[in-house]
Amino acid sequence: MAWLGFVNGQHKGITTWLALMGKACLLMLSLLLASCSGTLNTGKALCGPNGALRVGLIDPREGLDASSQQPFANQDIENFQTMLAQASQCEVRLEPLRSTDRARERLADQEWDVAFLPPGLTAFALQQSAGYSPLRVLSVNQTSRASILVLASSRFQRLADLNGARIGLLRRGSLTGFYLPLYNLHGLSLNQVTFALNYTALLNMLKDGKVDAIAWDNSQAPASVPVRSLTTDTHKIPMGALVLSGALAKANYLPFLKSLDDSSGQMPAWLGYAATILPNQQELQPLKAIVESVESWEMPLDKQPHRVFGRKVGV
Amino acid sequence: MKITGLKMFLGGDGSRPLRKQLSLTLAVVFTGSILVVILLLDQLFGWQAKDLINQRSVFFMDTMLAVRQYTSKQVNPVIAPLNEGGGAFRPEAVPSYSATTVFEYLRGSKPEYKEYSYREATLNPTNLKDKSDTFESEVIASFRSSPAQKVITGERNTPLGSYHFVARPIKVTSQSCLVCHSTPDRAPRSQILAYGDSNGFGWKIDEIVGAQIVSVPQNTVFRAKRESLLATVLLLAAVFSAVALVANSILNRLILQPMRLISKKAEEASVTPSTVSFTEKNRADEIGQLAKSFERMKQSLAISMQMLKDRQKP
């Protein structure tokens, strides 16, 4: 019996030894293969110049207050980031921003490789200086129209009456809250321009008498105080877009786009991502011209007087 | 039986020339040695690669901490007043902005840094890009539940693969942090206009609000290990090959050549013993002993042959 045990022990020892040698051989083989193949590069990854994909995300619905901004819920952001990482095969640095002004700076400095933008920022991003290309439509709101509101009891009857008035606007970069109202106020000297983060804050400012008129988007819920519209802009508001930086537009971005299209069903509904639909650049053209025109003017500062003056394009 | 067979194979059973046997034995022994070395070094270099990455990560975090302090003490007092108005918010006054921006420059400075990523993940950040995800929130929660813990390292699985990470807590230590992070009323208006008034507030002194996290793809760890291992194995193979060649040459010069000479002389001696002299008998080594034996055998043979001749005389 002892002899049998010895034989079994010896057999086990040999088996273990052979297994270890097998593992060593495999390691050796993997070393040789790795040295022959060099650095693996799938060629499918879509990364920015610094090795990561920098993604900007702005709520496509401009001027919502923070409490109604579903896009910035934790789980939404995390899932969205995972989806982008899978599509790009690259480390994703997602930057959700509430401020269109900050987003505008990011786009101007080309600090994003990919961005999901509302209409105003899309028009800004497509300017030659920013150099972004539109890839997909973000169709969220098609009832937007830019207006200028005053209290129903206000003495202001026409737009021209606002000369010397105090105006409330959204931050630079907003289409219905900044570019279009300013475009329509061209030629007026304003006593004060005050910025707010959202339309609710603007309405409160109007109600509290801190401003005489405010920018407004007609797609917002009806105002809680009696108000009157001095003017409603006639320009059709196009949809937002997914845009790609000039550098990445030269790379092979089609697998990334296909992956996004394929997973569009899992994308958050608030984003309004429309798979396979290219933005209509013709439709964006008038808006792009307005944004370009307003951007070339001197910009108003918060709580400062401002004369709305500059070369105005007729569109 | 198998072990005996292996012993015979390695030790030689006389079926091969010595030189061939030596080469074969050395090849088997050296290959076995290399495989054992691979197994051991695979573990060792794995630890070393991780250790190097951890050291580098801690160095990065120390550097970024220094950048944060510099920003807090020297840049913020200059820039912060500019943010009081309603103009554009200057993020250069914010320590975390400086740290992450400097890291981006650092990352671009050397190819070996490119795989590292640095985040200042925060539970309730001003800029939502710094918002901690579920995994990062768990790391921060660990720091908050055990404040004595200074570093956490580990592995993290992501859709892009496994990452090795090193994390350290971010603690609110200065009152100046609370200007932007206590209540929206205290925060500069430009900050509110840039980032809103709903996040990044409610921080308290000595509270752990986030974590510095340096991440590296596990592939980088494996690659560093593989490169070290491959270099060592190639070096060992080169050294063993040189040893085998030298051993073979020594065997040839010390044993095989003299033996071949003695063998040739012995053949001659078997016919004409008087004409052959085993000059190697003067050597003190085993070849000398063999030559002496052959010399004695030659002399015995000569005597025997002489005796045989004498008997045949009439």
C-alpha cells in the first residue's frame, strides 16, 4: 500500500511539474507572439488628439431650469458614457454643461471632439472658425419660436420702445434666449442687460420688476404671470445636432456612428437622437448667418448698459 | 522507469558521441532552467510592474496636489476677483481645473504617460464632468467611512477592459474652498452663470468630497511585465547558448582531441608497439592516467610479442 502511495505521489508530482512546464511554454509562446505582433491597434477606435474622446453634452432644450433637466441625472450620464465608450472604443471624457456660454467657449477652443448640441450652439459649431461637422439630428422640440415678453401691464408697446429699457437674456450661446432676441433688438441702446440661467429665472426677474422685458421661447409652458409678446421671431428653429470636430471628421468615424445608430433605441429619449438622419445644412444656413452676425458684435456684459450695434445680415 | 529513462537520456547511454550527448544534455537542462525562470519571473515582474505604476501614480497625485496648492495660494487670489463680476468665469482660479489641465500637459509630454488618466472625481462637483460614477462613488465612500485610509488600489472593469487604479481622498482643508462650494449666495456670480446654482454646494471643512484617481489599462501592466520578461529570457538564452558553445569547445580541447589521439596511437601500437609513444603519460590528469595505462599495455604487448618470437626460434 505504501508503495502504491509512493507511486501515486510521484505520479502527482510529475503531473504538477508537467503542468507548470506547460504553463511556462505557453508564457514563452505568448512572449514570442507579443514580440512579433508589436503593439496591437484595432484601428476601430475613435479617439481625440490626446488619446481620449472628449464629448460635450448640452441639454438640447435651451433654458430649462436645473430641476427639469433630466439629462443630468447620474445614471443617465453613466449609461450614456458607457455607450459612447463602447461605440468609440476609447476612453470617454463626458462633459455635461448647463451653460451655453461655457459650451460656446469649449467649441471655440475646439476642446471637444464630439458634441451633442442644441440648435444655437450647432449653428455656432458649424462656423468655419470652430470647424465642426454635423452628423446626426437631435430632434427634440419643433415648436420653438423666439419672443420678447413684457408684463401685460407694461407701458412698452413696440420693440422700438425698448430703447433705454432693462432686458433679461439667457447666456451667450442660446438661440432663443440670446442670439435671436439680440438680433431683433439691433439698433437699440439698452439701459441694462441681465443674464439668467433659465426662462423661469427670467420670468421671475420680469415679475419682480428687475427687468422691463425678457427673451422667451414659445415652446415653454405658459407664463405664470400675465405677459404680452412684443415680437415673435419668424425664423424657423432648426433641430440640434451631433457634431464632430474637424480632426475627427478626417478619421474613420463611420463605425462609431454606426454603433451609435444601432444603439439609438437605448439612448435617453430627451436627447432626441435620430439614427441615420443627417442634419439639413440648408435649413441651418439662415440661423448660422444670424449667429455669425451677432457673434461679430460687441457682446453685452451682465448688469451693464449695452448698445446693440454691428453689421446685421438680412436673412 | 520514466525517470531512469530520463536519467539515461540526459546522462548518456553510450549511444551517441560525447559531443552530441553534451549538447543535448545542456540544451535540455538550459531549456528547463529558462522555463523555470519564466515561471518565477512572471510573478516577480508582475509585482514589479504594478509597483512601478503605483509609484508613478502616487508621484502624479503628489504633483497634482502641489499644483492645487499653488493654484489655491497664488493663482486664486489674483484670478478670483475677476470672477466676481458677471463676465466670463475664469476656471484658472479653481485648483481642480489647474490640476486636471496640468495633467493633460504632462500626459502629452511623454509617450509612456499617455496611458495614464487622472480624475478628480467628486460626489457633488461644480462641473458635472467631475461627477463620480458608481464605482468612483464607492471608492469615495470607503474614504469617508474610514478617514485613516490614505490610498486605495485595485482593478476596475470597464467596457474597454480592465484598469488598474490608485486613489487618494480629496479633503476640504481651506476656508477659501467654501467661497465657491458652500452656498450659491457666496459663490461668484460668474460661476453661477457658468455652472448653475444646483450643484457643487454644501461642502464642509474637513469633509472628504472626492478622490484623486489615476487609472492605467491592465494591458499596460501586462505589457511592462512582458517586456521585462522577454528581455530577461532573451538574455538568458544568449548566455546559455554562449555557455553551451564554450563548454563544447572545452570538452573538445580537454577530452575529445587527446582521446582521439590516444585511440589512434593505440591502434598503431596494436601492430607495431615499438614505434608508438604515448607522450600524454606525462600529464597529471585522467588523460595522463589513460596514456600511462596504454603505455603499460603497449610495453606488456611488446614483451609478450618478444617472448613469442623467442619461443619460435629453433
